[in-house]
Amino acid sequence: MDTQDPPEADEAAGPITAPVAEPVRRLKFPGQTGRWVAPLYLALAVLMLPWVVLLAVQLPDRILTVNYRLAWVGFDCLLVLAMARTAWLAARASPFVVNVASATAALLIVDAWFDLTTSPPGRQRLYAVLAAGLLELPAAVLSLWIAVRAQRVIATTGAMPSRRYLLASGWHKGESRDPADRRP
């Protein structure tokens, strides 16, 4: 067995140290928004639990609806718009793709859920299972992958929206409105 001693570090260069990671920066909300958002949404989530139980107990298993076609066509139009917006933002490498791709994923999952739970047994249920398994759920996973990948790029590079978007949103030349962020 051939054993070699590890090469000696050049003493003139000093000790070898690993780069120190910067601490994670928290989001800065304008004003005091950050303090009440989390408790509010936690309270809303807790308040939803009795509502879900009430619906599970009181809703009928079957119901005849008047606007069934309108509901589905409207939802699918919204889904088309979300997918087109995701494509447009992704093609431009916009950081806004994180939010839109996440919303698209949620819409695709909801579409699969309601297709599966509202389709009658037989051929329509088979089509719903195939659409969910081969189209809607894989597209939702792809949308989430796009969102996560874009979020990682933003986190590692500090990517920001373009100046045009910043000006349109009321932010002047990308400067923060928060007085704590302004430099003297």
C-alpha cells in the first residue's frame, strides 16, 4: 500500500479557512406589517378548522348545480392565464415568476382534485385520473420546481425586478421607502 503524507501547508500563506456564510436576512416589511401578519394567518387557519368540520357534517353528498359549465370554463380560463403568465415571466427571467409559478401549481392541484372528486365512475373518472396523473400534477410539480429554482437564484444572487417594474410599482430608482434602509 502506498501511503503519502499530506502536503504541508505553506506557512507563509497562513492557515486555510473556509469562507464564512453570511447570516440569512429576514424580509423587511414596510411599517409594522411583519408583526401582525403571522398571528393573523395563524388565527385564520385555526378558525377554518371548525368550518371544515361543519362542511363535512352538513354538506350533501350530491347536489345539482346551475352553473357547472360556467364554473369549470371560468376556472380553466384562469388556469390558462396563470400558465401563460408563468411562461412569459420565465422567458424573461423575471423574479416575479416565483409567485406566479407557485399560484399556477396551486391552481393545477385544485384542478386535479376537483376533476377527480366530481367525475362520475366509469370512463369520465378514468379520464380524470389520467389527466391528473399525466398532465395536471406533473405540471404542478414543474411549476413548483420553477418557483424553487427562481427563489434560489434570487437568494444567491440578490436578483431584483428591473427598474421599469420598480418604477411602475412606485419605488423610485430601486430605493427602499423604509427610512431605516436609507443611507446618510
